[in-house]
Amino acid sequence: MIKVFRQSAIRIEDNGVIIYFDPFKIEEKLGDATYIFITHEHYDHYDKASIENLVNENTKLVVPECLKDINYDKIIVKPNEEYELGNVTFKTIRAYNTNKDYHPKDKNYVGYLVTLNDKTYYIMGDTDVIDEALDVKCDILFIPIGGKYTMDYKEAANYVNKIRPKKVIPIHYGSIVGDISLGEDFLKLIDKDIEVELHIREEML
């Protein structure tokens, strides 16, 4: 089961494992996270209040080096490495800008290619289309489309049509940057044999 909240906040539940990615403005005290993955330290991706509402005594965080000093049970990751957490395996893929300065390559921000129960999810993080992502194979892709801080919806659609996931879910639009209508604009550019799910809706924001 997949749920997208605001911005890039994602919840995936499969066979009792609950994973959150970049939780943001989650105000309900849920305490149900098995793992929480953070891509980088910007406020809309590393939201301390949301994390506090999700953790329990067994939750483990997965964080890049920029967050190595946070006081949680954690694994600190670097780009281009492979890791294993119980029945979850994942690879880190760089996330950075190619023509702007918001997410420099030398910060070692990451996206995550996560395999859980024979499904592979690629959560890209805040990134442009980069060489390191061109050969990724995944079942479900979460891709930023808002522009300004990341690739825009046209660049995102072109990338999707190249790597051809089974399903794509656009994120990182509709609130801080990028009009809510970008989801529909993105959908129109995706090849018809690739499934698109639009989770971010006006009533969520």
C-alpha cells in the first residue's frame, strides 16, 4: 500500500513493514514506522516534528552523512552503496542539481532504490536528471516534477519514458513549488503503457 502526503513524503506498507520517506507535516501521532529514510537535510525532507510522530522504540532511520549527528537509532549512508535491513535491501543513488545550486553534488545527497518483497521502488530525492539515474530499473518510480529546485515536469516525463518503470508517481509539487496542475500536465506526456498515479490532490494541501 502506497500513500503520498505533501511534497515528497511517502509511506509504503507491505507485509507488516512500514517505510516512510522524507516525512513532512505529518501531524498525527502514528508511531508506526519500521524504517524512515531521509534523502537530505532541507526542512521539507527532514522534518523533526513528523519524525517524532512516526517513530517507536524499534524504528530505525536511514540518513545521509549530512544528518550523521541526529539522535536516533540510525544507519548513515553514502551514495553508490548497497545495504540490507532485515528483509529490505536498498541501494543509494546520488541526487543533485546539474544547472542550479540548491543540491550540490558534493553534498552527497541520495535517492533510494529499495527492494521489498520482490518490488523495487526508486525514490529519487531532490535531483535533476543525472547520469547516475539513467540505467535504473524499478517497478515503481517516485519522481520530483515541480521545477526550480528539481527537474521540471517535462524533464521528468522524458526520463520516465526512457527508463520505463511499471508505475510512476510524481511528487515534489503542488505546495512549496509547482502548481497542483503539474500532475495532469506530467500525465499527458507519459507513454500510455506506463501506469501513472496522481496522489497529490488539491484537498490535501
